[in-house]
Amino acid sequence: MKKSSLSFTSELPRLSDLGEELLLIYDEVLPKKSTTFRKWMQSFPLKYPVKAGEDLKSVARFPQHISRIVDLCQNVSNRKLTIVVVGGGSVGDFGGFVASILKRGVRLVQMPSTWLAAIDSAHGGKTALNVGAAKNQIGTFYPADKIFLVKSLLLSQPEPRAFEGFGELLKISWIVGGPLWKQLSREKEINANVLWKYLPAAIQAKNKVVATDPEEKKGLRHILNLGHTVGHVLEAYYKLPHGVAINYGLDFSLRWSLQKGIMSRKTFEGLQQAPVSGYLLSPARDCLLSTKASDLKEFRHLLLSDKKKTKAQTLRFVFIKKPGACIIREVSVDDILIELCRQKEEELHG
């Protein structure tokens, strides 16, 4: 798999740095919120605005999108075309997928506009569409030729977006451990400037994992799904922002790792006492884990739709022994539901 070129910049890049013939796919809210972005995008000869969100990734709606994009690009050489994608995770997934199939693949530039995308989804080459409520069932591995991390663009987000990015930052710090976790664990406040400070290290850490298994053929890259199994269920069921849902999923994984004896009580308490763990969310404490039959039925349905399934009723789940040491084990869907109920009861009765 090709390696993406990374550029950390203060301002939006010049069009000449992006390619010869350019198609801009961008989140339609960006020009409404930033005069600078609006002036910058007006220089693009070809533009395709989209509404961010999981509906954008719907495979049922994709034929309409691709037909319009093909019409836009009918007079452009496939050898010279570059698709520039500016937006959050859903826009990046969509634009990356378009670039991977249009004219059998054209050059791709990713410019994440959210912390979540900047830390995680813009890197590693995954693109995806959803089938119904099942996330990321269709996709390609198609790394961007260039990725621009633009400080002014990222810092223009509302402050709550920084908290949404925290879930993925915490995840990668637990996966790799070492200096990244040691330094992050001491942070007493999570804000945009803190995320920008850790952005290079977080990207480097993810790319190191991706390099061991670029197209997920060895199972090694699956470790990046720490917190995602239950996180995706909560995201879909409660319509949570992805980063918030992953934050909840990390807490669930942490507590299940302790329950199964994979993590020691001493390590668990040390993680809980780290200053930055004050930003860790608990699905049991916040009443997102339910023992109602109707809720459990829907949770089961969502788990059975998970692309991490290895058998009809079995998924790969990422446990954590300590920061820098994660373990992948196969578990049944029923095991996960039982643990959901256990954590709920534990929270209720202490």
C-alpha cells in the first residue's frame, strides 16, 4: 500500500500544491462558517458540496451521487484529475470511495476538517459506505496521495468537537502505550490546542499499526478497533457522535478486560486515576446500557451486523492488558450482551 504524504500547515494550501485538474468534494457547512474557506473554495473549477453524516455514506443513495460526479468530470483527464476532500469522517469516507472507483482510481487529497477525522479516519486508506444501519459494509483500501492537516481549519471548529476527537486519541494512546500515553495521561484539560499538540504522534502511532497489516489480511490491524464493537452499537442506537460513542466503548472494554482477568486491578486503578481519565465516559453510569428485552434485542441485531464477525454469532473483540498491550479474542454476541447487563448491575448495586 502506498504511503500518504503528510503536511502540517497553518493555513489552507495553494491549489497548485494539490494537483493539476481538481474536483473539490466538501462539507456544505464549511463555506457558511468560514469566509476564508468560502474564498478558497471559489478558486476550484469543479465543486461538489455534500451534507455530512451517515446518510451520505448510504449505498442506496450512492448511484445518484456518482452520476452527478461523472457528469462534472466528463471533460477531465483521468491522468490529471485529483479529488480534494474536505470534511469530517463521513465526507472523507465518501470522497475516498469516489476517488477509488472513479475512472478506475484517481489521485486523492484528504483535508480533514474535524478532529475525529484528523486523528483517525483520514489515515490508513480505508473508505466506506453503509448498507442500511450496518456501518462500513462496502469499501476499498485507497490511501490518499496527500493529507493536509490545516491548523486554522481545525481550530475553527466549535470547542465541543475537540471532545469528540478525544475518544480516538485516547484509543490510540492505549494501543501503543509508551511516551504517547505517558504524556497524554497527565493532561488535565482536553481542548483544541491539546489535540493539535498530540496530532503528529497520534497519526504516527496509527500509521505504525497500519503498516503491519495494510489491508487487514493478517488480523493485526484489527487492534485499531479497540472500543469500537460496543461503541458502534451505542452510536447507532442512541445517535451519538462517533467519538463520544468510542469513548463509551473504551470504558466498556476496560471494565470487561478487568472482569476477565486480562487486566490487573492495579493497572485498572492506575488508568482510572490518571488525570486525563476524568474525560472517560461510562455507558453504565450514564444509563446507556439497558437490560430491557427490547433494547437487548436491538443491541443483538446491531452486533450481528458488525463487519468484525468471524462466525454467525462470533466477533473479534479487543481487550486491553495495559497501555501498549492489547489482545484480540473471539467472543460470542451473547457474551457481549451478558457483559452489558453485568456492568449495568454493577453500576446499580456497586
